[in-house]
Amino acid sequence: MGRYVIRRILQMIPLLIGISIVIFAIIQAAPGGPEGTLLDRGMFVDPAAIDAYRARLGVDQPVYVQYLKWVGAMLSGDLGISFQTQRPVLDMIAERLPDTLRLMGVAFVVATVLAIPLGVFSAVRQYSAFDYTATAFSFVAIAMPVFWFGLMLQFIFSVRLQWLPVAGTVTVGVDTFGDRLRHIIMPATVLALHYIAGWSRYMRSSMLGVLRQDYVRTAYAKGLTRRTVIAIHALKNASIPVVSVMTLSIAKLFSGAVITETIFGWPGIGRLFIQSMHARDYPMLMGIMMMGSFMVVAFNLVADVVYGFLDPRISYD
Amino acid sequence: MRILRKAATVFALFSLVVSGAFAGGTQEDSGRATTGAAADDGSKTLYVAYDREIDVLNPFTSQMLCDIQHNISEGLIITNDHNEFIPVLAREIPTFDNGGIVQNADGTYDMTWHLREGVTWSDGEPFTAEDVAFTLEYVQHTPEVYNQSEYNKIISYEIVDDHTIVMTWDDFYTFYAGLFEAMLPKHVLEDLSWEEITQYEPYNRGPEFIGTGPFVFAEWKSGEYIRIERNPDYWRGPEYPLLDEMVFQFIPDQTARFNAMQSGDYHIGQIEATQVDDFSTDGLHVEMIPSNVFYYVGFNIAPPGGRPDLFGDKLVRQAFYAAIDRQAIVDQLLEGTVQIANSPIPPSSAYHNPDVEVPEYNPEHAREMLAEAGWEDTNGNGIIDKDGVEFSFEWLNRSGRADRIAIAQVIQAQLKQVGIDSTMDELEAAAWSQRWRNFDYEAQIGGWFMGSDVSLTNFYHTRDGESGSNNFSGFGDPELDQLMTESDTMVDFDSRKPLLDAAQERLADDAFVIFLYYRDSPWVVADNLTNFRGSGTNLGNWWNAWEWDLE
Amino acid sequence: MTEHNDSLATDNALLVEGIDTVQRSNARIAWSKFRRHRLAMISAVVLLVLTVLCMAAPIVAPYEFDAIDLANIRQRPNAVHLLGTDALGRDLFTRLLFGGRISITIGLTSAFIGTLIGTLVGATAGYYGGRIDNLLMRLTDLAYSIPTLPLMIVLGAYADTQVLGLMLIIGFFSWMSTARVVRGAILAVKQNDYVTAAHALGAGDRAVVLRHIIPNVFNSIVVGATLGVGDAIIVESSLSFLGLGVSPPIPTWGNMLMDSQATMASEPWLTIFPGMAILITVLCVNFMGDGLQDALDPTL
């Protein structure tokens, strides 16, 4: 096991280098540069000011020089300085991460609590009314564009009913638990809905597969009750692939939820990415993308290890 | 069939929830921020639905509108709701009449600023001429200040005493009074190099961002809001400012911002022209604020993207005025919230020329003009052509602003009526500006922000090689150039006005830009917010926030 | 068989013939299973009707998609304009049809591109194994690790993001899971005796993959591709929301939905109809995928 993990970690290195090159190339090649923000106000800008701006940011240098500088700094833990805000990229990510994690975390927990039972019951009562309802629900959830659903919720609960606030994590000056809760309900619902839809489908099919296995039949044959069989034997085995899917979803938490955060004025990483994209804030964009990628790579490994841990049939060598 | 019924039930339930919410009629239950003027402890907080997060607090290097900053960092001047400069930290604006400006023997000009006495920075240090000089030096050493070239016309300065500074200009410029809209605190930043100041986080980000203004910085929650608090030692007197706190909440999505304003949780926020008719919430109303922004159609004849074959002929360009139904755009599309423009100078400015004439909307006339220029549909495909070239081109359009995108589509359809074919390429801002700056486009629909000073040179002067104006179109008119340049050095209104009037007429006749309309910004404002007098200049709506109150 | 070395070719042909027959009957079984899956059948019919209607938009639609009529903007659904008109006075029903043409095309093409790339990569990796497998799978990991939506946002900012560009972008970022599934399935199938047998009988690589392996991983590919259509339609609408979708005046369901957001309260029909179009289409696609999964699953 130990050797397997070490080998996997070593494999991550070329992978991350590859990722960094791809990301850098794509971001740098996007049309327009950071000087675009100078013109965003629609006011006259002296061309000399634009050149000076580019020079100070270092974007007038050849791309490979910029890349090497960037990688060099990154290796020593420095993700660079944001063009837009003049602040270290790492600080800004660290500042935004807690809110992203809180939003995603709540969505994640809600989704887990709902998706697993939903999937299990759907599978156990395959083709029942419950199963069809659950299926219809998750398909509707998948089929609704996030921004549409989010704005719809806002319209209903903020404008019409005036129950929930539109934007932010907290009412400034009213920082209570209840207030924070009211702020997180809508964005977390929007996010959770998609997880619930996806995971419950996963759980259902995994459970269906397990229920058809020999050992489950054997358990029945031994005279165990249906409840015991499902709770003890089937559920455990059916969860294994779902757990690994969920582990990977955790990794994606770190890149934030671009659209949900934009709609609900949520100060997370996703929003930061959009802001930085409009400003062509290369260091910021690279930092967020690299962090997101790194998390996926790392959690991929975690998922595999967890999988091996849960499923004794798999052995690593 | 059972299955179907189940699915149908789910659907029905879902649509019930949705339609129920829509059909709910108007809910007369707004008991939130807008109606409550003061919190339980009597403090008054103004909640703002702000359309973006700003980049840095430093007002000189920020690339955005600095209306938040001006509440904290005051300048020598600000612009009011009539597009006029009014003194803030200066006792008065220097003019020839008050002896503040004198011409020297060598042709240079001395401009004397008398500063208000008894003003202190919010940390208690006195504000003096040293700070003004420091600010000037900083800007002259920081090339990315967008209007640094204007400051660079100041060739020297002299501090006469703590409250008097004389600046020497190489010539006279009309924008002289529009500079120094903010001040840097010398005692905080003097140990840093110019470059370090630009990157100095405590100043850019808050804790050390101090000014002489009615409010002081309190908190910046990254990505979410900026909060500023009352400055208890404000120089206008202990009763000012009347508000205790302002919170600028960042809500970038325009529909979300509209929802936020409708929810009644905020006192003030900008919405879109197309949303004005839909807005109705008790305790709030919409105000149209002239914004100094004019929209236009621009043509390009310069390589690599330009189309001299299409747009080189003045008659053809003028035909666009006759082909585009600007009145319909204004009345129908923008719900009458804006005014048609025939020139770049907005009616809120005294330099606006109301007598400029352009061809009226008349598609028949447009066809005739085009035919006179040799463009007719000879092959019967519905598109006019000349010498085997079809009149067909591509718009470069900027994504993001709903009104601009809608207008572009209307114009495209109207041009089709006179046989002009066009397609649209919609690009996001950064990509858009790159192509525009490199002349890599055929025609565009754009919007310019007219600064507080209405100089036209920077927009329309013929470009001279690599440098010069933002006239990325390949067009140029020497006579117009002369009018504009001359008007920039005119001292008083009476001699400047005729030059700018002539320039506006010349621009309309040259028609290398087709003016569409002056954009007015709809702002939703709480009924109980008093003394709000919106200003559409680049210095923003908060120019008199010290006297705002919630009643 | 070893006793009849001389008639190997004939036997091989027979064997292949046999498998073909088996496949044909498999298809019949699958079809009858699928038909029994009512929701899937209904979805398939709805989708077919929708697609045909949209593709025939130039014939069916009562107006032109860019026929602006400023005198009649934002009309409620009425006799002249079945679903009302939008902010520029264009007939919503017409735009819905034309929009569907683009959205469905984007959905189908992107899913096709994604599936094609995924199948090729997965099949090559799984079949050849070794270094090729390793290389291709690392490539898949790489593509998989980069957060997709942010990357699409970056790519969406490239010049000339028209329909074709959008299809390529979405397609290029949806092949990874197909590649993994196909590879996994092939690794499993490779162990099976009949593949070894076919190899032993001298069938070429291509033949083995095409005739023996692909049919057996067919169900995963088809289901994946089906769901991919729905995903692509949703992604298109998300990109529209971020201002990176298809340029107006060309309608897509995504940009129609986006354009109507601002007036959701006063003109709900503008937002409800394109929303419903997306919802119904993606819903049907998913039900159909579900039905196909059941129908093609050999263990059921």
C-alpha cells in the first residue's frame, strides 16, 4: 500500500507539470490582455499608460519567460501577485476559500443526507411509484440550468415572499447564526440539488447491482430479514463506488461554483475566477486553475486509496 | 399509464409552485431596510447594491469608477449633479477672474490653489499643501494612472505656505480644474517609493487608506462588501455626515441586483433601462441620472480590418443616419428612458450644441443616398452592391451589456431594410478592446464616457502614428482637428463654446461616427433617502454623501 | 477447431456470422425491452417530434427569427404570436424553433465529438495496453483534472465563438469519462474467451476491436452519448449566462433564457418557454438514456 501511494505521488509530478503548461498556454493565448480593464470605463486612456501598465505586469515579455518565472515562483510557494488587486494570489484564494467551502460543505452534507436514502429506496423498490418520483425529480434537477433555477428562487423567496436575502453571506451588522443560515439556504439548495440528482442515481444503480449478487441471495437464503440484508450487506458494498464518486466531488469543491456564486453575490473562488477572467488577471487565473487541478489529482489518489480500503477484493502492488 | 400519471403529478406540482409564485400578485409586505431608517440603537446604515467589486482603493491606480473611494479620500474638487466642478478641499477653483490663474512672460501659466484650513486626515494629522504636492509627484511617477498625460502638463510647483500651492502649466488646458479628485496622505506613504505605493497592500486594501472625507474605511470583505463608517471629526462640522455607516454589497449579476432592489433590502442601486417599467416596490423609486455616456456606431477604414470600400464615402455614412430609426430605439426598446444624441457632448453640459442636424430617419431617403453613392441591388439578392462588392460587413460588439446587444440587433435589422447586410461578432470586453485597438474590425457599436471636461480631442483627433487619440478608425479631418485642439486651450466659456459647437457640427457632417443616444442610468433610490442628487460624471453619485440622510 | 486447420478461414467467417446473428437478436431483445420502458418510449417520441420541428424551423416557423418589430414588443401569447413576442418584438415561437435547431445541433454534435474522442482514446488504450495505455490515460487524467467550466470560460473568450466553436469546445471537454468507461469495459471484455479465440483465429486488431469489443461496450457508449446531449445543452445555456454563448441575433435556448432574465417578473412567458424547452429536452434525453441502459444491459 505504502509503495503504491508513493508511486502514485511520483506520477503526479509530470501530470501537474503537464497541467500547468496546458493551463498557462490556454490562458495566455486568450485574446485581449490585462490592459483591457484600463479601457473598461470607456474613458480616454493614454496609450503610453497602457504600455507602462503591461510592462509593469511583465506581460510584455516572451511567453516562455513568463511561464518559467511563474513555475519557478510557484515551486517556492509563491503564486504571484494579482494584476488587479496588487495582492498575493495565495492570500486572495485563502480569503475566499472559507466561504466557498462553507457553501459547498452545506450543499454537500445536505446532498449526502438526502441522496443516499433516495438512491437506496429507489433501488429497493425498483419500478415503484417512489422510484419513478425520485427518478423524475433527479432528472428535472439535472435538466434545469443553474442560473435559471437560482434566479427563480430569488424571485420567489426574495422578491415575492421576502423571506430570504438575495446576496451575500451575512447582513452586515446582524451577524447571527440565523442570519447566516438565511443567506446560505438558496445558494446551497441550488448546488445541493444537482448533487442529489447525480448521487442518488449513482446510489440506485450501484445498489441494484449489489442486490443481484450471489451473496445477497445467500443472505436471504440464510433467513435474514430484508431489512438486515439491505442495511448490513448490500448498503456497505453498494456505497463503495458512490463514496469514490463523492470524494472526487469534494475535489471540485475547491474550484467553487462559478454561476451560483455570481447570482447570489457569494464571495467564493468561482466568483473570483470570473472577476479575474474579465480583467485577464493571469496570476489569479493560473492560481485558481492550478489549485483546482491539484485538488482533483490529490483527491483522485485519496479516492483510490479509500476504494481499496473499503473493498477488500482490490489489492495494490 | 400509472407511470405517466406519477410523472405528470411531479410536473404539476412543480409548475404549481412556479406559477403560484408568479401569480401571487403584489405582496405588500416590505418591512425591511427601506422603511426602517434607523436601527434599534438609532444608528443609520445605508445599504447599497453595488454592481461590481472594486480592484484597489487607491483612486489613482484603480481601473474602475471610484465613487466608493471618494467618500473617504476627498480631492481638491468634485463634480456636482450639473456637471460642474465644485471645490472641496480647495477654497475655490482658480480662474482668471479670481486671480487664481495668471499667464507668465514665457507663455506658461501659474495656477494657485488655496486650500481649506483646519482640515485634518482621519488620523488627526493636518492636511496641507505638502499632501497636494505629494499626490502630484506620485501621479507623475506612476504611468498607469489613466490620465497621467494631463498631470504631466504641470511642469513645476511651489509650496507657498501650508495652505497655498502654485502649479506651473506649460500651456492652458481646459481640463485643469478636473484633476486632483483625491488626495494621498503624505505622512502615511512618504517612506515608500512610488512603485511601492502602487503595490502597498494596507493602502490598497483598507486599514491605511485614510482621507479627509466624511467617512472612514471600516471593513472590506473580499468578494462580498465594503463597509465605511462615519468620520466623527469631519471638517464640515460635528453634525456631518448624517449617516453612520454605508455598506456597498457587490451584486454583479444584473437580474440578481434587480431582485435585490425589489426585495427592499437595499436603499440604492443601479438597474437596467429595460427593467425600469417592471420596478415597483413600496418605499423605493427610480431616478434617471444622466450618465455622460453616449452610444455610437463607429466605422473603420484602416487596415487590417477596415473597409474603405464601404465606409470611405461620406454619403454612405450619412445614409446610416437615415437608415437607423433612433427614435424607435429610444422609445420602444429603452422605454423612453434616454435621449437621442447628435453629438458626443451630453445635454447636461453647457457645451452641448442642440442645433446639430443629421439626416432624419427615412429608409427611402437612405436608399436614395446609397444609390447616389453607387450602391444598388443589381443582382436582386436583397443586398445592395457596387462594382461587384456586396454591402456586407461584420459588427464588433461587446458582450455583457444587455441594452447594447439589443440595440445592435435592432440596427442590424433596420439596415437590412435598406439592403445593407451585416453579421455580429460578440466579444467579451478584453478581447473586444484588443481587436478595436488594432483596427481589427469593420464596424462597431460602442459607448464612450465623456469626462467631466468635454474635450473631444482624445476621441476624434487624427491618430499620429503609434500614439495619440483613441480614434481607432482610420478617419481624420484636419479642420475638425484644428477646432478641437484650439478649443482645448480656450480660456473662457464664450470663446470655447463656438469652437466646440462647430466641432460638433463637423462631426455630424463627417459621420465617421453615427451618434445614437445619451445613456441615462436608472437608479433605484429609497424614498426616505434625502439629499441624493445623482451625478453621471466619472466622479460618481456620492459627491455629496456627507449631507445624505435616512429619515 | 485445431483438427480443421485447413478450413480455418471458413470457420472464422462462420464464427463471425454467428456473432452477427447473435447481435441482431440482441438488438431485437433490446428494442423490445426499450419499448416496454414507457417513459423512455414517450421521451424518444417527444424528442423526435421536437427535433424534426426544430430542424424544419425555416419551413414550419411563422416568422423570421430576426424579424424585429418594435411596435409589438413584449406581447403576451396571443393568436398572432402563439407564444408572444420578445423585447425586440420577435415572435417567440419562431425563435424557440430556430433556437432549438441550434441548441439541439450543439447537443448532438458535442455529444458525438465527445463520444468519438472518448471511444477512440479508451479503445486504443484498453486494447493495446502498456505504454500507449499509460500515455493516453495520463492524458485523460490531465484533461480530467482541469476544472471544466473555468477552462470553458477561458476558451469561450476566444474570438469567433460561433456555433461551431462552441460545439468543439463542449465536445473536447466531455470525452474523458467515456474514455475511461470504454477502456475499463475493454479490459474486462479482453479477458473473455471469445476475444482470445478470435485473436487465435487470426483476426486483425481492427477487426477484433470493431467486431467483438465495441459491440460489447456499446451500451456504455450509447448511454454516455445520450446523456452527453443533455449535458451539452445545459452547458451551452451556462455559457450564455456568462456572456460567452452564441452571438445574437442567432437564437439558442440558452441565450433566449438569458436575455429574458431581466424581465422575468413582468414577462414570465419569455423565460418560461425557453426554460421549458430545455427542461423537456434534457428530461427526455435522460429518460431515454435510462431506458437504453436497461434495454442494453445484458445482465437484466
